[in-house]
Amino acid sequence: MTQAPLIERHALEYPGGYTRSVGPALSKFFTGLRDGRIFGVKLGDGRVMVPPTEYDPDTAEELGEYVEVGPGGTVKAWTWVAEPRLGKHHLGKPFAFALVLPDGADLPMLHVVDVAGPEAMSIGMRVEPRWSSERVGYITDLDAFVPESAGGTSGAAPNGSSDAEAVTGIVTPIRLEYEVNAGRAASKYLRGLADHKILGQRAKDSQDVYVPPRGSDPKTGHPTEVEVEVSDTGTITTFCVVNLPGLSDLAPEVPYVCAQILLDGSNTPWFGLVQGIDAYEVRLGMRVKAVWVDQPSADARSIKWFEPTGDPDAPYDSYKEYA
Amino acid sequence: MRDVAVVGFAQSTARKDRERNEVEFISPVVQVAVERSGIAKADIGFTISGSCDYLSGGPFTFVQGLDAAGAWPPIRESHVEMDAAWALYEAWVAIQTGEVDSALIYGFGKSSLGDVHEIMTLQYDPYTVAPLWPSMVDMAALQASVFLDASGRTERDLAEVAARCRKAGLGNEFAIESEDVSPEALLERPVTHAPLRDSDIPPVTDGASAMVIAADDVARRASSRPAWIRGIDHRIEPQHIGARDLAASVSTRKAGERAGANGSFDVAELHSAFSHEELILRDALGINGTDVNPSGGPLVANALMSAGLTRIGEVATRISEGRADRGLAHATQGPCLQQNLVCVLEGE
């Protein structure tokens, strides 16, 4: 029977955004944007580049002669974004990405042009900045370039320059979303949990059983095609006592024990919590058994923790390879 | 210099592989490449991979790829956060040092886990470019805009490249998109990222490829017709796209000169993910009259982080099978053809 793949949603995000210090050249640039002005830098060969860099992109020579450019400019290349990305594209409506050559600059800069549609875009068209009303020292302080007003550029900043301190840092929010799939081997393992089973795998040419399986024998790279059910009872091969509270929403009250447990029939110790015993009585070789949730599902949390079986400890030789 | 040859290659692609994890789709490709090389896995001196952690959204996920290669007893290993063509370069250098005689190279990436066009934005300047969120397609479209304006070429020229590649893809079992279509018919389709149409843009592709290379007599013993790497070089341009001449690829031209990419070739495989890139690369390498991208190229299957290595593998396979004597392969990395690698391969 074909089953739907097990998919988990996953977001890559740093809360609050990455805080970046900008250095002298971009400080000049972002401070300029905040004040409604565009600054470039003179390169070693005399050309003016925007945004400015600290070093010449061709020769790595140190730069530092800043030149105010624009505000008017000319579109040198463009493409149309018909479907803006929510939370990413700041205009929130269709727009053009363009390489704009500000007057007085020799190399174009990438920014956006706000016009009604792609038919309003052309190479060579004249544009001027439309400034954001609230400027903080960020690339979108220049909200967009727009077609130049009749009679020439007007794009001076509405409130001119300020005496506020120079911009020294920016915060860049980033969020990426993923749908991660478990893969064939791990899906079998997860579905096994729903049936109260722990399913490992091994390669045809090896007796090493891996739990949870990832699809290949990490020693040889050979596919693990043989399914092996292992016991939910095993031996503690190593452990630590956790005394720091609040490490995870799932963590029990401190002190508690995180252990590596070699399940009977498996060759890879796996991670489990140990409960039902004073944390300081846990020891290597102790025999433990999984405690399952009442309704197991295809979820690694189907096993809550492990508790001692009360059997005599396993002899050291039986697990020393894993300790 | 030691003579180094490609002696084994394999690849795999999928539009959206939701069933297998990375290890499960790399592992068979590695096994096949090693089998084809005729060199025992335990005898391979060096293993190196190319991938990008952002594709799967987790730090150090490339390390998991090692499970597909097998790392016990401990192996000599390395990784590049780049297309695996650059892993091949490092492996080639490792062989030149005399430390090893053979190497396994693999590249992999599941582009379908997130919105890959958006994920690739994170490779741009994080201060003034990435916060505006141009996608990898937007960046390519800007280069196409510059190129058409500067060269006098037209959307018709792009459509001819796209139609030829899509047709060639019909003969490639690893093609994700292919069709027998005329340039005229493609021009009827809507422009989606001006001046590009969807046929000028590569399909999102999950995939992996693997290669074994070997030196001198090891290669001769392993393969009846090794594909010898006669020259290999790579060059990079500034990140600031305004500082580059986007209408030409100076780095490709220089890498080509250093790799000895002159004279005639039976086949060329170019890592031209977008139609206009093929035209820019042809100009940079002076390609004329050569069969370009007979596989259909990246326009029919573009597995990020392995598509560049696959170009070299496609040429090597044609040489080893006796279908070509001399071939040219190219790989690229970064927005708007920022970094380019050129490799010249020959049979004996």
C-alpha cells in the first residue's frame, strides 16, 4: 500500500532579524538614505559606484572618497515582478527590479521601480527616488524609483538632511519556510511507532542494525534494505544528569537523566530520557524499558521515556563498544 | 602535472522527491558511480562533496550526506558549499599533490523543500541587495535585459536556445522538462520574468550526481577509455553586479584560456541555467559549430549543487562511450554567472 510521505513544516528564522554592523562605506550610504541622499564612492580608476564599498571590487584598493549622486537616474536593465512575495517585497504590489544608473555614477545599482505595469518600463527611461516617509537607515528608505516628473528631477528628500547620528548598523529579518520529508527509512520507523514497534534497518552485507534508520549504512554507504524489529528494552551505555531547568518544553523537572540506550537487537545507541528512578541512581549497564504514550502515533514522541526493568545490570563486555 | 581522468559517473534527478531523504537519493548514485569506475570503494583516496545547507534549511546538513558515501574506517574527506564541480577541482588538486591517486566527488540538493528561487536570495549582498528579495530568476532576468540590450540579440534568440534544449531533453532520461517545440511556438507563450519566458528558466529539480576520478595508471587500469582532464580552471568576478560587465563573461573567457579551451570540440556541456547564459558563454568561449548541451542542459534539469558536475559527467560519459573525442564542460556558481569553471576533456 502506498502511503503519503511524512512531511514536516520547518521554518528557518532568527527572531528579531540579524543585526549587522555596516562599516564606514555603508554607514555613509545608509546615513545618506536616511537623509534622503544617495552616496557612491570613487573607485581607483575614477569611476563612481553605488552603493559604495570599502574596497575597490577590481583591485581591493582601499576607498574613501564618497560622492553624492542622483537623485535622478536612468534605467539600464529591468525585469517585472508580477507576483510580489508576501512579507519580502516591501511595496506589496507588482513592481520592477531594475539596474538604475544615478546621475553622476558610472556603475548601476539594483533597486525597484514602482510603475503600473511592465509596459511602463523601458531601458533608458528616466527615474527619480520616492523616499519613504519614515526613514531609519535601510535600503528601503529609498522606497522606490518612479518615473521622473515632467520638468526634471524633483526627488529631493521631503525633510532634507538631519543632524542625527550616523547609521552604524541594520537589522535584516529573514524567514524561509520548508517542507521536510522524513524519507523512506525514517518513515517506516515512525509508522512502526504507531504500531507499538521499533523498526530498524540493516544493509544486506552487514549485521549492524541502525535505529532510527536513515536509509544507508553509514560505514559503507550501502542501502539498508533489511527491516529488523528491535526490542523496546535496552541497556544504558552512557548518560548525563541535567540540572538546568527550562531547556525544552518537553523536558521533565530537574534533575533528570538523558541517556544513550542500546536497544536489544540494535547496534546504535539512541537518545532517551530516564525516569522512575532517582537521577543519581542511574548507572551504566542499567537495563531499561520504554514507556509509551497511551495512543502511539507516527511521531518520535510516542515513547515518553525509559524506566528501569529491575533486572540485573548488563555485563560491561556486552556494551563496552558503545560506551 | 599528473594525468587525471574521469572513470565513473552517475546522476539522478526528480521534479519533487517527497519520498526519499537526501541520503536515500545520494546513496544509489554514489554506488553506481563507484561501480562504473571499477575501483574498489576502499581504494578511493579522497571523498569530497558539494552542497548548500540553505536548500534543506538546517546547519551542517551536508554532513548527513556522508552516510551515503560510507565513512568507516575513517576516510579522508572534504566539502565545498558550492556546486560539486568545485569539489572536482579540489579533488583534482589533491591528486596533483601526489597524496592520493583517486577521488570520489558527489553533489546533491533538494531544491523542492522550500521556495528555492527565494532561498537563493541569501547568497546576495546582505546589506543592500538581499533585503529587497530579488530571486535567482529576477537576477538572471536583469542579466538577460543587459545582454539583449548590449548585444542586439532578441527574445527570438533566447527562444531558439530554449527550443533546441527542450528538444534535446527528449533524449535524456534525467530531463525534468522536455518537448518538441519550435521557437515560434515558445514566443507565443507569455513573458513571465521580462525578458524571460518560463522556457528560458530552469525547472526546479531535486538531484544528485557522483563521479570518480583517477590518476595515470590507476585510471588506465580502471577504464578502457578514460576521459582525461586536459585542463581545468576557475575564475570569479566581484559580487556587486553593478561592478561587472553583465553582457559578457570575462571570468569564463579567462578560465577557458587557462584550461586550454581552444580548437575544435565534438561536444560542449554548458551550465547555462537560463537561455541567455548559453549565448553569453558561447561568446566567452568562442564556441562555433560545436554540439552544445546535447543533454538539453540545465534548462531541462537543473539540480542545484550538482548540475555543474553533471556537465563534466555528461562530456566524460560521451568520451568514455566513444561518442566524442574532445569535449568542453563548464560550471557556474553565484548570481549572473559570477564564478565560472571550464574543463577540457579528451579520450586517447
